[in-house]
Amino acid sequence: MPEKKDIVVRTVGVTKNFMLGRIELQVLKGIDLEINQGEYISIMGPSGSGKTTLFNMIGGLDKPSNGRVYIDEVDVAQLDAFELAWLRCRKIGYIFQTFNLIPVMTALENVTLPMIFAGTSHDESVDKGRQLLELVGLGERILHKPFELSGGQQQRVAIARAFANSPAIILADEPTGNLDLKTGKEIIGLLKEMNRKQGVSVITATHDLKMLDISDRVIWIRDGQVERIENRADLNIQVGAVEGE
Amino acid sequence: MAKKIGKQLSLPKSEAFKMSLRNIRIRFGRALVVSSSVFLGVAFLMSILTSSTITSALLKNGPDAIRLSLSVDASDYMARNIWLVSLSLLVCVVGITNSMLMAVSERSREIGTMKCLGALNRFIMEIFLIESALQGLVGSLAGGLVGALAIIISFFFRYGGQIAPYVPYFSILKVFIFSVVLGTVIAIVGAIYPTYLSARLEPAEAIRREV
Ligand SMILES: Nc1ncnc2c1ncn2[C@@H]1O[C@H](COP(=O)(O)OP(=O)(O)OP(=O)(O)O)[C@@H](O)[C@H]1O
Ligand SMILES: [Mg+2]
């Protein structure tokens, strides 16, 4: 196998169709991507272009209609239910636009839940949960329920949760979509910091041009296809132009 | 390849239990629906079982006057009552299924999220089934008590204190336990299908699904 060690995510000709009544809607039209370990990737594209759908494929949250997704060079389609759950638990951390915290659990319980699934002992997971919540600046609020927290704070909890089992990949679908500008910036800063310090690959979908600044590469999606991929170097000019307008 | 992907995931029973309890506490209204549905079914079941237990005890050992007045229609009643009880328990299952269908669809996003965090379908089922079982247990304990007491009291009203030595309390306790177990099992059975439906959804679909 021509294994390049550092490719964490590879998609080959991924398509996804949805049945809308009797009409088949092709949302992804053959996506080929390679994402390296430690990269910070932004996926940009207009609303409805298929970003969330692509995320679900990469994260093993849904099955592609055609094509293959490899995580760490393992074909996700070949995994059984246990391995797939393990992958979601240990390899990938998910962050959603709508936070998706478990409403009846405290911040700390939300963060320890994936560790419980992973078989970590209670004490150990509580310790790590505290650390993570401190890291995202919520050390004081670990016993609060999601509805007692602001949007930005909830998203911080979600970030702490995503990092609970030290994943190799963070998938963040519009993590700042429901936040104001300043909070959004803080969240992005947090993700970037984790990315730099822990070498986690971060893949975010966004409409948020602030994201471009810190991305290693930007993947532009349009109409279910990769329109273009830009490296950091080419980007600076672009971002300058965007900010100038 | 195999070295990279593991399989070992766990949800200790104590954790599942804690989650279920918390869900019941917080969504108390919903829990009451299941509990009261089981309550009604089991109260009916228990009243019939208690009644027939007492009747047969009286027929065997009771004073002659009472035996005569009872023997007329006892067996006839039995057949019809079994039929009625079965129907009511069936209705009970349908009610629970319906209520659980709503509960799981309300919590679809939560289920999807848990699956993203590594929950196996089995974990989801466990949490919901424990929840339903607890609701069923509470409902059937209350239903069993109420059903039994109502019948015992009505017997005393009808025949007076003279039957006191003949009331078979131990047999009533046995049918009580039977009814409680049955009520709990019914709550679990009613919850299996809705829980299974939602647990096997792909996480993306579960999260997307709005109520
Ligand atoms: N489960 C589904 N069933 C039917 N159609 C779907 C489903 N999921 C997505 N779609 C359709 O696929 C298209 C792409 O959706 P997707 O959510 O991937 O877009 P997006 O790029 O994430 O948009 P946004 O930026 O608004 O989040 C949309 O037209 C949507 O209606
Ligand atoms: Mg989206």
C-alpha cells in the first residue's frame, strides 16, 4: 500500500444523493480530497453547496452513495458498527453549529460522556473534563446546564467535549454560525490554538471569512463539487482584497 | 489497518441508569404518561386477579352463606375478565409505544449527538428501555396497590368483617408481584420498537430530523 503516513482524511469520488419524493437530488457530485495530519482546513461555499453533507461523510455520520472515505487510510465503509462507533468516539471530535450539548447534563457531564463511552474511569474522566473546561475558559461553570450558558459558552463546552478523547481530527460545521463576531473570533482562536499545540487536524465549514486567515488551506465547494483549493500563500492576497471591500 | 481501529466501547450500567433517572426527573410530564398508562392497565389487572384470588379462597374455606352467593357466577366472570384484561394491557402497550415514539423523536438530536460521541445503538436502547422500565415499575407498583386495595375494601364492604380470616393475603402478594413484573415488562415491550427505530438511524439523519 502506498501509504503516506500523514494523510488523515482522504475522499475518493464521494457522491451523495437524497431522494426528495420521487426526485433524486445529487448533493455531492464526486469529491476528491486529501487532508494531512495537523492541517487547519476551511471548507467554504454558499449555503446549500453541500458542506454539511460532506462533513457527515468525512465524519462517518452518514454513508456516501458512491465513492470512498478513508480515515487514517482505513476505508470507513469496511468498518462494522463497533469500529465505526469507536472511530466517532476516539478519532474524531465533532463541533456543530447548534452546539448539540445534551440538555439534561451539566457542562462537565457533557465533556465526560465520550470518555465514559471510551471506557475511561470515572475519576480520570472527571479530572480530564475539568482540565478541558478550564482550557476553554469555563473552569468556573462546570456544573451548569447548557441552558444556563450563553451560546459562546455552550460552544466552548462543545469544543472541550470534542477534545475529550484526544482525537486526531476535529470536524467543526459552522462552529461560529450562531455566535456574534467577537465570540466567533474567540472560538476560532481556540480551535487554532488546539490545532497548533496538539497537532490535531481541524476541518471547519464556514461562511466566515475570518476563518481564512488562520487556515492552512481553503477548499471552495460549489454545487457539490470542489471548485478550487487554495493554499495559505495564495490566500493572503485574497483575504486582503476581501477585507478591503 | 486493524491496529488503528479499536472496538472497545462501554456504557456502565450505573451510568445508563443515572442517565435514565435524570431524563425521567427532567421530563417528568412525559414520564407520567407512560406511568399512568401502566398504572391503569395494572390496576385493572390487579383488581381482577385480587378479586378472583379472594373469591376462590372464600369458595374453598369461607362461611357457607358467602360460598353460596359467590358460586353462582364466578367461573363465567373469569373468562370474560381475562379477555378484558388482555385487551386493556394491549391498549396499554399501544399507548406506551405511542408515547415513546414521541419521546424519541423529540430527543432525536440528542440521540444523534450521543452516536457522534461514540454511543453504540445498544447504549441508546439501554438508556431508553431503562427509562421506560422505571416508569412502568412506578406505574405498576401504584396500580397494583390501588387495584388490590380497592377490591379488598369492596369485599369487606359487601361481606363485612367476617371474611377477614379468609382473605388470602399471601396469594394476593404473589399476584401483586406478578402484576408488577408484567407491568414493567409491558413498559419495556412498548418501548422496544420506537427505541430501535431511532437508535439505528445514521447520526447525521438523527441530528437533522426536526420535530
Ligand atoms: N437528509 C437530506 N434529505 C434531503 N435533502 C438533503 C438532506 N441533507 C441535505 N439535503 C440537501 O442537500 C443540499 C446541501 O445541504 P447541506 O446541508 O450539505 O448544505 P450546506 O453547504 O451545509 O449549507 P449551509 O451553509 O446552509 O449549512 C441542500 O439542498 C439540502 O436541501
Ligand atoms: Mg451546513
